[in-house]
Amino acid sequence: MKREARLLLNKAVASLILSVEQFNKAGELGRTSTVLILLDHSFEMLLKAAILHKGGKIREKRARETIGFDACVRRALSDGEIRFLTDEQVLTLQSINGLRDAAQHHLIDISEEQLYIHAQSGVTLFGDMLKKVFSQDLSQRLPARVLPISTMAPVDLQTLFDRQTKEILKLLGPGTRRRTEGYARLRPLAILDATIRGEKLQPSLGRMFFLGQHQSRSQRMGEEVTATPSAFALARRKEFRSN
């Protein structure tokens, strides 16, 4: 393995381990943002290591900096000579990256259940990429353990999204004056929705307002209140891959 690729791979594993440690820690101070930021960083390092290992380049001609996360994903998906990602894996990477952007640059309020879905799918994907590109097992880098002890009973995805949507509706309800908190809670679902629809930018306030209004109308009309169909479809695929 090339020296640069090896160093990047070691850095990727280090960030993944730190992300897992933050997820499993008892305290809550900065936990969610730290998990997402480190998990996203681990994938950028892993993507760059994989591209180099397969003979690709991570610097444009005469560029001072290496390519960014999005460019790495495009090369890993579209470059026939080095391709090692599937469309479904790209969705997982983009959703994690979108959540990281929200955590890094603004506000995000993601439930414990949602955070688990992304963290578990991220660890699973990291292991898949490590095996496919480098022929290494993740168990060589991380201890093989069962899930950490939790005070919360796991729920199925339909129940999770139903619960999240109802909580968001309460925050966005008329007269609550908690719209900022409601949008922070809605943002993770909106990011998933945007990822499925092929949009890389963070969801605008207009888009989140539309999603909130859609759920409110469904509730008033007595229809079943669920998360956006595209977000739920992505989560279903995540659940399938993590099992």
C-alpha cells in the first residue's frame, strides 16, 4: 500500500473509533455533533485512501488542496477505473455528510434513535468499504461487541418516524413559539428527504416549512401522519444493510 494511502487509512480508522467512543459515552455534552463530525471525517479520509490505493488521484492539477468529500464520492462512484461505491452506499454517505454539515454550521436536533441508525449504518458501510478496497476486516481494527447497554428500548422504523413527526408537529403548532426548535428537529428528516431526491444542499427554511405544513394538513384531515416517503425509504434501506 502506498504510504499516503496507509496514513489516510489510519487516520480514517482513528476518526471512526473516536466517533464510536463518543456515541457510547455516558455524557451528552457535544455528543451528537461530535459523533456526526467524526463519522463524516472518517469517511472522507477512507475515500481518499481508497482512491489512492486503486490508482486514482486526490489532487487536481496545480491545486493546493486535495479534493473534497463530494468530489471523492463522485470519483468512487463514476470513475470506471477505480469505482468501488454503489448508488445505495452513496446515499448513506451523503446523508451522513448532510447531517454533519448541519451540525457543523447551524442547528440540528436529532433523536437518539435516528443517531443510532446513522451511526450503525456508517460503521457497517465503513467495514464494507474496508473489506472491498483493502481486503481488511473491521474486526481487526475494532473489537467485535454487541450493542452497548441502553436505557431505551429499540423501536421499529415506522414507529420511530411516527413519533418524530408528532413531536415536530407539537413544536410547529400555532402559538407555541418554538418554531426554531421545530425546524432543528425537522432538519434531519429534511436532509434525508433531500438526499433521496438528489439534492446536496442543506434544506432551505422554505422546504422545511413545506414539509411541516404537509404533516400539519395530514393531521388535520385525519390522515396517517408519517415522515416523508423518501426519508422513510432511505431509512428502510439503512435498516436492511445494518442487519
